[in-house]
Amino acid sequence: MKITKICCIGAGYVGGPTMAVIAQKCPQIQVTVVDLNKERIAAWNDENIANIPIYEPGLDKIVGEARGRNLFFSTDVEKAIDEAQIIFISVNTPTKTYGKGKGMAADLKYIELCARQIASVAKDNKIVVEKSTLPVRTAEAIKSILDNTGNGVQFQILSNPEFLAEGTAVQDLLNPDRILIGGDPSEEGQSAIQALVAVYSNWVSADKILTTNVWSSELSKLTANAFLAQRISSINAMSELCEKTGADVNEVAKAIGMDSRIGSKFLKASVGFGGSCFQKDILNLVYIAKSYGLNEVADYWEQVIIMNDHQKRRFSNNIVQTLYNTVSDKKITFLGWAFKKDTNDTRESAAIYVADDLINEHAKVAVYDPKVSRKKVLADLDYLETRAASTNEDRIMSFDNPYEACANAHAVAILTEWDEFIQYDWQKIYDSMQKPAFVFDGRNILDGAALEAIGFVYQGIGS
Ligand SMILES: NC(=O)C1=CN([C@@H]2O[C@H](COP(=O)(O)OP(=O)(O)OC[C@H]3O[C@@H](n4cnc5c(N)ncnc54)[C@H](O)[C@@H]3O)[C@@H](O)[C@H]2O)C=CC1
Ligand SMILES: O=C(O)[C@H]1O[C@H](OP(=O)(O)OP(=O)(O)OC[C@H]2O[C@@H](n3ccc(=O)[nH]c3=O)[C@H](O)[C@@H]2O)[C@H](O)[C@@H](O)[C@@H]1O
């Protein structure tokens, strides 16, 4: 099958960048990204490319090149579905907040809505691609909805999970470690796989395109995220032991990372991992394991989340304890709110939970993040429903200038590893702060010895 038109439902952190790269690399294919969210689509279409809704290094250039040529953003979901031969589903799959599986299982209502919409619109055969991260065997449910339309249209369901990380999305998409495509073993299934392989082959070499059965593909995505998050919880667990024993977690990470079987990546101790996916996907995995009665498997993976929650709480407790057991009405400055550098995404950011704890202790939290607005910070805190929105409004101070954010603070806490924090004039910051001036480096990015020489009391993670 020659592919000339692709549609993607969901213009978010995955749908937007992924389709932009497909459009850039496949000028012969028309790519339309649709979303119900009118504001988001309007932002993708904004004449000023700086206003596209997702900040990712290099993304503006790619969107600028392809948009209007063979990349389109639209709210006309039906038209795009009707015209496309391949339909990617890239909608959100958050943790359920109600009913059975509340707080654990993935909420698949948006996925089901997409399937029903495709079923009602499609007049010819389609390849439907699961791009969202889904519980293993979701393809079965999608297929059942699609096959019960009774209008004779044939659907092939493929699983093609996305492995990009935010902040490096463009690089990850241009040079992926692998592309994973799961499909049905039947002849039709295999030919659908080959149609999608042909799309990626425009820029990804054949040895990096892996094809499997659908269930392996679905489960590989959850497994990859669980393994990645597990490494962070493992090193964070060691960071606490380092603090008690005089070992230094950076040295330990380097020493173990030189073992080629362990590898050096993803071993940075931190205030805890955030982001929209690690926690959600592990909870989902735990739920699936429990639903098969595999309680030991479930408990094993749940520990990754328990450790991460502990690490965030440990960080806020340590601030309170170090500041003479009270932060009441003290200004504590957060440098960074995003869940990692080079993104404006704050979902599940450790900063939210640390701020929540400190506000419980009546601290005044001053926030500076180069890409996150006050509105977002307040929305993140309000979402926790710990207290009235007006109290959050009262307790959070926001700044556009880091030096103003730090002035008169009792402590500065690094919550995100933005490069610019390293370059600041720390002497100037020290001079403007209350004394003793504390720095709690939740990302181990600053030069502790240099800060101590200035006069700061410096505490990193795991040393
Ligand atoms: N954010 C990330 O870095 C990664 C996310 N994923 C997975 O990709 C999926 C999407 O994640 P994000 O892009 O971060 O989510 P997102 O929340 O940024 O975007 C999802 C979009 O889908 C739209 N949508 C929902 N239902 C719709 C419908 N019926 N019709 C049209 N539009 C609809 C929403 O309005 C939203 O704009 C999730 O399953 C996630 O686990 C996978 C890899 C990386
Ligand atoms: O499914 C997803 O959503 C994606 O989840 C992660 O990507 P992402 O969450 O965007 O970013 P990461 O670089 O993995 O960082 C996640 C969190 O872990 C933290 N982290 C990361 C690495 C490390 O060594 N230490 C550490 O604390 C980061 O600061 C961040 O808060 C995975 O890396 C992607 O492969 C996956 O596609």
C-alpha cells in the first residue's frame, strides 16, 4: 500500500513533535494532526513560530519548514480520519481518577472515543496505530470496537510506542535507538507493518526497525519505562545511604557506570523523577500484574514509586530540619519548576510535591523557571487539592528574574537542572540572601565547594 495521507489524533507532546518529524522526513506524505482542543491547534498554527504550544529545542525549525507544505494542524477530526490511510492515536492515557482501578489503571476513555470516531467515519480500509502508551492487550479492545461497525471496512491495528524523552524529543525522533512496530501475524497484519516500516525507512535504517507481535510491543513500552524509572529509584536509594556513610553518590554512580553491563546513563541521583509517564506507566503495570494475581510482580515494581515518593519527601523534610525546624513565613526560592530541563512540561514534577510540603509548613515559596508561568505553577498546586486556591496564591511568589527570586531568601532549592543556573553570579545571590544562606541542590548541578567558599551552606543529594 502506498501511503500518501497520515492523520494523528492528539496534538500533544508526542503527536505534535512526532508528526512534525514524519512530515519533514517524508515530503511526499500529507500529515494532518487533529485535536479537540481548539486553543492547542490555534497555537500550533500561530504565525509566530515561537508560540507553538510545546517547547522543545529544534522543534520550531522543523514545524516552520513543514507546516503548510505537508504538515497541517486542524480541529476537523472527521475529515482527517476519512482521508488518511494510516491513523495514529496519540491521545493522553492518564491514571484513572475514579471507579475500578482508581489511582492505578490507565484511563482509556480517550482511546475508546478515538476508536468509536474512526469506526463511525471510515469508509475504506485503514491502518490504526497505537502511538499512546497502553496496557498490554488494548489492541484487542480497539479491534473489537472497530470490527463491530458492520460497514465492511477492514482495520489493521498496529502498536508503535514512542520512546522520545521531553527536552530531547527532536533528537530522539531524528535518531531513535529503535522503532518498534507490533502487528498481527496474518498476511494483512504483516502488510500493514510493512506500510509503516516504509514510512520510517525514509530516515531510520532497517537494522533499527524492530517488528514484533502486538502484545510484545505494547508491553515493551511499559517495561522500558519501568526499567528506566527503576534505575533512578535505585540510585536515589543509594543516595540516602551515601549521606549516612560518607560515600558520594556521584562517585558511586561513576564507578558502577563504568561496568559495561550496567552502563553510565540514567544514574543521576535527584530530588525524584517526574514527568507524565514514569509514575503513570508503572502504576498501570502494577495494576495489570495484580489483575492477573501476580502480587509479587506488582509489589516489586510498586517499590520504584514508593522510593520516588520517599525521595521527594526526604528533600522537603531536610529543608525544614536544616532551617532550624521551621520554615514558617520564610522565603524559600525554587530555581526550576519543570520536571526536567529544556521543557515547559511540569506534569508530576518533583517541585510540585516539595512546594506542597513546604506550604504545609507555612513557607513562602518563590519560583523562577525560565519556561513555566505562574498560572501553571498555581494550577499544578491546586490540582493536588491540599488547600484552598487562595492560600496557594498567597504562598507562591513568582519571578521573571532569578536574582529577584533569590533576594532575601533563607534558602535556594534547585528543582530543575536548567543549564543557566550553573552560570549565575552566586556571589551576588549570596549577598542578597538572609544568613546563613542555604542551597539545597536537588539536581547536583552546582559546584558545592565553590559555593561553600562564598559562604553558602551547600547540600547536594547523596553526599
Ligand atoms: N509526553 C511524553 O514524553 C511521552 C508520552 N507518551 C505517551 O503518549 C500519549 C500522549 O501523551 P502526550 O502527548 O504527552 O499527551 P498530551 O496530553 O500532551 O496530548 C494528548 C492530546 O490528545 C487530545 N485528545 C484527547 N482525546 C482526543 C480525541 N478524542 N480527539 C482528539 N484529540 C483528543 C488532547 O486534547 C491532547 O491535546 C500518552 O499515552 C503518553 O503516555 C509516550 C512517550 C513519550
Ligand atoms: O514514555 C514517556 O513519556 C517517556 O518517558 C521518559 O522520558 P521523559 O519522562 O520525557 O524524560 P526523562 O529524561 O526520562 O526524565 C524523567 C525524569 O527522571 C529524572 N531523571 C532522569 C535521569 C536520571 O539519571 N535521573 C533523574 O532523576 C528527570 O529529571 C525527570 O524528572 C523516557 O525517558 C522516554 O523514553 C519515554 O518515551
